[in-house]
Amino acid sequence: MEKIELVKSMHKMVDGVKVYRIRALKSFYPRHLQCKEVKKGDLGGYAQYLLNLSEEGNCWIAENAAVYGMAKVKDNALVTGNAIVCGNSTICEEAAVRDYAKISGKAIVAGHSKVFGNAELTDEVCIGDHINVFGNAKIYGKTVLSGNAFISD
């Protein structure tokens, strides 16, 4: 059974790309404390394609967050608030992207990492473990961060 559908009548433009509100086709429990139970019929955030949100795991796009391009949210990851995930980026495992954060390029947010505030990750940035990127921090290039760290402007 499919996890979501795109509600074609509910859409908006993000960075010149049309994205559609998602609706849950089954109930499940996201593992993030920031997200309540998702019930069948609940509306979520926005996606350009069904493939932007994995059918596996308890991942979710919530509120006004948007995922587009070839970007993927999978495992038990959460994208919420007004966050944008685009390009070929991946949000996976138990990671969370929220507020006005933007993940683009081929960036990967994994582990229990969190990106929030107005933070931006782009290019080939890869963060994992328990990395927290927030404030107005911008990370780019071929950067790999792991362990336990707080990165802010």
C-alpha cells in the first residue's frame, strides 16, 4: 500500500518549482518527538514527486516544508516547518530538518543530526551522528562532519 498521495488541487511554487501537498494514505507513528501520529487522511507538507518521500520507514514531510527535485526523505527522517530540501540531497535515518533550513546539492543529513533555524547545507556536505547545524550557519563544498557538534553562525 502506498504511503502518500499528492493532492494536485493543493500546490504552491517554491524556487520556481510546483510542489503539491501530500496526504497520508495510511496511519503510522513518526519516531520524532516533534511529530505526532500521522493518521490516514492527514495532510503533510509539500513534495514535487511521490518519490521524494520513501514508502519505507516512518519518514514524513510536515507543515509547510517542501521537498523537490531528486531529493529524498527516507528511513525515520523528518522535514518540517518551512524547510526546503532539494537537488539530489538525502535526509535519512533519524535526522530532522526544520524551521527555515535549506538542504540542496548532493548534501546528506543522517544519523540523529538536526539542521534548523536559517542554516543551509549545499554541494557535497555530509553530516551524521549527532551534528546540529543552526542559526545562520552555511556549510558547503566537500565537507564531512560526524560525532557530536553544534555549529552556528
